Amino acid sequence: MAKFLVRRLVLFILALMGISLLIFLALRILPGDVAAVMAGLDAPPARVDRLRRQMGLDRSYPRQYLDWISGFLQGDLGRSILTNRPIASQVGVRAQITFPLILLGLGVALLLGIPLGCAAALARSPRMQSFSHMAAIVGGSIPALWSGLLLIMLFAKGSGLIGLLPSQGFPALGWAQPGQALAALILPALSTGIIVGAGIMRYTRSLLGDMLSSGYVDMGMACGMTRTQAALRIGLRLASPQLVSVIGLTMAEMITGVMVSENLFALPGLGSMLITDVGNRDLPAVQSELLLLAAFFLFLGLLVDVIHRLIDPRFRGAARQEVAD
């Protein structure tokens, strides 16, 4: 296990360095001069040159990259061109909205997807099987923007048919007002969680269906279990490694849905921050935010691999064989 972790950490670092280089080069080949944009249309050349020196754009690309990545590794993400505030502090504040929203959306997806997927796999009625299949397809095909608008029309205070929950903004005091903060995230979490839950439902139904047609469930039934008990206790446990992979990919996929939800529900999270900074050509902020998102995706992959190693006995057996050899 120690060798595995060291190997995966080395790959994690190499992948992150490669992605950081791609982000840096991609942003540098964009047309236009950031210093000229920030100085204004009628700015004199002296002011543009002064801004370019302040932003470090007069240095060579290797020097700019090394300065940026060394600061990033030390926790210094630089300063925003527009506000001159530390990017790390802005990211820290907005992450308190985005990551709880991702976790809530994932919780909704798991609470919907796994139980409904199990019920669909265990259903004997052809009508029930057809209904669950159609529900999963329709739920996964709904755009996040449309589902958010539908939830606003139904449940938003002031504009919905059933005014239960806020649909715009986040409390000024943040999580110091936990009830209001949680209420502000419920509709955005539902808008992404329902769509992602439909995908998890399809995967769960397919994986559990394969287990039902295998001999493992039959062996459990031969030991005195009912079909449902054998499917849930044996089949679902055997399918858990594949489900972990699906959930990990799903959590990474939810980033895009969260970006849409944050803009639709006027939440000041990382997604809305990234879109605003891209529109304003705030180069230091954009490159640091993209690298943080890439690090998050890579961390999810690392976490999935570690969980696989822990729950799948085949990996443990392979590790013992490597040690013996």
C-alpha cells in the first residue's frame, strides 16, 4: 500500500505540473495585450509599459511560469489585476459556497440514484422496468439550466407556485447563519443532484442487474437469503468498486453543473468567479483558478484509486503477490 501511494502521488504531481504548463501556455497565446486592456483604450504607452512591468509581463515566459508555480506551491496564488486583492483569500471565501454545494448535490444524487437503481434492477414487472428506464433517460437528459428554472418556478419565494426556498443570493454573513446558508443551497443542489442521480441510477441498475444474472446471488439465495437480500448484501457489495468509480467521475462532472447553478441562482462561488475573471481577462486569477480545479479533479482520481485498493480484495491480493515475488 505504501508503494502504491508513493507511485500515485508521484503521478499526481507530474500530472499537475503538466496541466499547469498547458494552462500557462494556453492563456499566453490568447490574442490581445492584457496590460493594454487594463490601462484603457486611450492610455499612453508609458502607462501600458508600467502596468506590464507591474504584472511581470515584461519577463520571459519561463521566468513567469516559474514565479507563478513556485508561488502556487507555497499557497500564494498572486493578486487579482482588477481588485488587487489576494486571489487565495477570494478563492477561500467562494470555496465555502461551491464545495458545500457540490457535496449537497452529490448527496441528493446518491439518495436518489442508488435506491432507485436497486429498485429498478429488482423490479419484476415489465411496466416498472420500462418506467424506470424512461425516468433515468429523461432525468439525465434535462439541462441543468432548465431544471434550475423549473425549480425556481415551483419552489422559489416570491415567484414560485409554492414559495418555500430562496432562489437568489447567499447570506452576507455566510455560514454564520447556517439555516439561511443551507436554504440558499437547496434549490441549486437539487438542480444538479437530480440530473446526476439519474446517471447513477442507470449505472446502479446495470451493475446490479449483471450481479443478479451471475451465480453470486444464486449462492446467497441457496444459503437462505431472499432475492432482495442476496442482491443488496452480496450483489451491491460486489458492484461497489465500479460504483465508486462512477461516483468519483460524477463528482468531477458536477463542477460544470455547479457553475451553471451558481450563475442561475446568483451564488458568489468559484464557478461565477471563474466566469467573471475570464470575461475581464484577469489572467493571474484565471490561471490559478483553473489549476485549482485541475488539482481537485486529480485528487478525486487519487481518492477513487485508494478506495478501490481498500475495498476490492483483488487489488489486495495482487499487492501481496507483488510483495511475495
